[in-house]
Amino acid sequence: MRSRNKRRLGVLRLISSELKKVEVDERVELDDIRVVGILNKMTKQRKDSLSQYLNAGRNDLADQEQFELDLISEFTPQPLNDAEIAELVDICVLSTDASSMADMGKVMKELKGRGQGRIDMSIAGDLVRVKLS
């Protein structure tokens, strides 16, 4: 506010209002894991909008979405790289004693709990399928 950066302030207010909305709607106090989940959801929405705006040739709106995406990413933990995800998949497969594709749900649940919003679940799902097949 003091730096008079209205664009940044608008995005920060957007984040704050989304967090307050969830708190009020669900009548809960948000913990860190839930906040990261909300920020990840906002990131996913911005990425979808960004690709649609770029396909439509709306560079002005795409620039705004990219700005919001960059600002939201400042507040989210850094995602794990592919090697770290593979290592975590191996740990989760061993800890759940998974041996077949029927156990994939258990492994994915374990991954989601351990990753705390830092894992791209589509990449992790592919790695689990390869590991269990």
C-alpha cells in the first residue's frame, strides 16, 4: 500500500478475499496446508485462463493473468522436481506395502499427505502406475 503499487495490492486483496471466503463458507480456521491448497487452486485457475487468453489473442488479459500467477507463486512452496517426486513415490510404495494397481489409491493418498501441495499429482500418478505395473 505504501509503495502505491495498485496492481500488486489488487492481487494481494484477491488472495486475502479468497482465503476469507473459504473461512466464512466452511466456518473453519485455515491451517498452512489448506492455505497452500487454496493458492494451488488459484494458480491452476490462472494457468487455465492464461492459456485461453493467449489462444484468443488477448495479450492484455494474458499479461494480467501472468502477473497474478507470478505473485501467487511467491506465496506457495516450491514444487518438487521429478527426481524428488520419484524418490517420494518409492518411499510411499514401500510404506503402504503396495504391490499391484489395486493399491494405487493408498499410494496416492499417502503421496498427497506427504507432498502437502508441492507435488504435481499427474506426474506422481504416472510414476505410481509405472512402479506398480
